[in-house]
Amino acid sequence: MADFKELNETLKALSGDLERVNSDLTKKAEDAMSEVKNFGDMTQATKGEVDKLITSQTEVAGKVETLIARLEDVERKSERRGERADKPRSVGAQLIDNETVKGMKSSDLQAGQTINIPVKNALLSSGVAEGVVEPQRLPGIDQMPRQRLFIRDLIASGRTTSPAIFWVQQSGFVNNAAVVPEGVRKPESTITFDTKITPVVTIAHIFKASKQILDDFAQLQSTVDAEMRFGLAYAEEQEILFGAGGATNIEGIVPQASAYVPAFEPESRTRIDDIRLAILQAQLARLPSTGIVLHHMDWAGIELTKDSTGGYILANPLALAGPTLWGLPVVATEVPEFEGEFLVGAFSSGAQFFTREDANVVIATTNADDFEHNKITIRCEERGALAVKRPEAFVTGPFGAAVAP
């Protein structure tokens, strides 16, 4: 019995350690994602801390599993030895061992006869002190599936302190440069510009929660923060790609991009050929592409493309490789409207996202009737503006588009 209590107390302590490690790992993962977005990679210090936390998580989880196995073994051995003298016995067990019942035949029992059996130390649920029987605690929190977001990694970043961005967009360039004989007037080239004003827009959502549950479970609060930031990033991803513009929306890249018109028809044309021809179209506009955006379905189809011998052209099922095509990074999105289409462009020079207010999470208890209901309102929002400086730097269209006449 003493061994069982000691193991149970140790298990409680280790479960608390595992919960703290999971919470620290979640917070450090958020810091790592922020560094990747801002600087392109994690710092060595952050990598070291993440590796250390993962190692610690694995060690503690292993100890928890070992202790659970030992507890189960102790219980099995106790059952084989029989009930302990000090263990409360059930009413059924006391009934069977009662001397009156043992010496009684079924024919001796008369109709309506009752037998009074004193019940000693019967174990009732109401008599069990709180905490004696603990519910099983499963580590971690089951979360909704996520899409990995990389579109902001392709676009140049900037900051602003204004409610709108005033900028100049190059709308045309006629190059008349030529060899000029001595004494002859030099040819004139023309560059045309348009002035643009892009308003800063707000992307936000709120979440209602019980004050007690977030106070009692620190890990749950960090999960809510992470999920709300992810939801914000997902909405931002769609706005950057397909935003309709105006005072309340981002003017997205796809509505402003040039239509895909392949320069020629290659033999046995595939989706891989279409991507290369779109890269060529951007190159002919003197704006070399730096990235590709595809729907997950189309990217999976491209990766599964095989040669005449049945071997994969791009993918290697036995190796882990980054998503790249024609030397450019591929961003896979799950926006349904984008299936069957693609976007190729000079993301680093053709567009820039200006942050007015970084994504932040704010908690309040004075919204509506939250105070009297002991609830809290969590708000997550960010403010920013997208400037597509060179629309011709981007090429978009469906796979299999008609060749230029």
C-alpha cells in the first residue's frame, strides 16, 4: 500500500512537470515562428532552447509511462494476493461470507423472510475523500489541424506609423536606349508612374471563455493565444492573395497580377511546364520570379508526376526535401478558389507588407455582461497594408491556358 501511494504521488508530480514543459514548449514555438517570419530563421539560442525543451518533454513523458506501468503491476500483484484486511469489503462479499447464509439451504428461506446482515466499512462513493481517486490526465491538448503559412515569408516586410500608405507605382517603361553616333540627338526613354494610397486595414476576431478555466490551466491559455494568432494569419493569407481592396480590405496580389499567356506550346505539356512558362513571362517583363503559390491539390499532383519508368520526377518518398520547383520556393495554400490555378512572381521586389500593429492578444473582463458571468473576452488583432508596387511582376492563371496568338 505504501509503495502504491508513493508511486501515485510521484506520478502526480511528474504530470505537473510534463504540463509545465508542454506550456514552455508552446510559448517557445511561438517565439520561433515569430523569428522565422521576421528574420527568415530561428536564432541559435532559440534553436537550443527548443531542442532542450523537446528533450525534456521526451524524458518526462517516458518517466510517466514507466510509472503508469509500475502502478498497474502493483495493482495486479495486489489482486493476486487477495483483499487486504483493512480494505473495505463490498456488501456482496460480506453477504456470501455471512455464517447465517452459509448454513442456510434454499428450502429454509420462507416467503417474506428477511436476513439482517451488519455491513461493516462498506465503501460508498460519498465516503471517498476528494483526490483519493484521481481522473486520468492525458498530456497535451488536442488541437485543430493547421495549414502552414509561408506567404509573408516571400513578401518584403516594412513598418508604418500612419493610417495609410502613400507610395509611387511604376506603371510603364519604354526603353529607347541605342547606340548614338557623335553629334546626333540621344533617344529618349519614358518611365511612367502612378501615385497610390493604400489604407491600413484591421484583421481581428474575439473569443469568449470562462475566467476560471483559463486561470486553472495555464497551458490552455497559451493554446488559445496560439490558435487566435493562427486564425489571424490564415485570414491575412487570404487577403494578401485575393483581397478585394477598398477602405476595409487589402487589395490582393491575384486581382492585380498579369494574366498567364504562355509564349509557346511545349511537347506533352504538363503543369510543371505551365509554371516554367509563367516564370518566363515574368522574366520577359524583366522581373525575375522569387516564389510560386499553388493549391495543395495541384502541388500534390506535381510531386506525384512520374517518368516513363514509374520513378518520381521531383519527389523522393525516402528523403525530406523542401518544396521547390524550378529553383523557387513553393507555398501551398488550401484556399478552395485557387485549385487549378497558380501564382508566380517577384514577391520580394514586387510587393511589400507594412505592419502598423503587430498581431496581439488582449483580455478584458468588462465587455457586455462578462463581469457578472465571470467570463472574459479575448481579442486578437493586427493592422497592416499591402503595397503591390509592380503588378506586372506577378503572373496568375489556370493550368493549360491558351498559347499567345
